[in-house]
Amino acid sequence: QEELGILIEEACLSPFVFASHAYPDFHLLMPLFLCRRWNGIVSPQEGQVTAWIRPKDLGREDSSYPMPPADIPLIPLLRDLL
């Protein structure tokens, strides 16, 4: 359940891409998986804010939903997928 409070079966995951970003103190290399089926209702478990938004609104500069720097290069890939 980890960060989102949902249950995911390994069979419902597909590898998608890696996020790579050099932060001042460390380098992040994180695999991104796609999940199309889960059980439960998305409920943030670690204080983060979540929202369902339209793909066209991902990463917009005037967005109320900022994304971490490591996620910015993933936006075109996610838009194309969705």
C-alpha cells in the first residue's frame, strides 16, 4: 500500500521508463512503472497532495499541480501514453 494506500498486483505493472535527475546532493535514478488496475481508493499516506488532472494540464507553468524536477522530462511521454 505504501504511498498511495492502494493494493497492486505485480502482474498489473509494466515497466515504462527511468527518471534520472541530478539534485544538488544526490543523483536520482528511478524506474517508472505503469499500473492500469488496482484495488482500493487512492489516499496519500505520506502527506503528499494528489489530484486527478487532464493530460494536457501536466507540467503547465500556470498549473496548481507542480511536479518534482525529476518528473518534468516524463511529461511528454505520459501525455502521449494517455
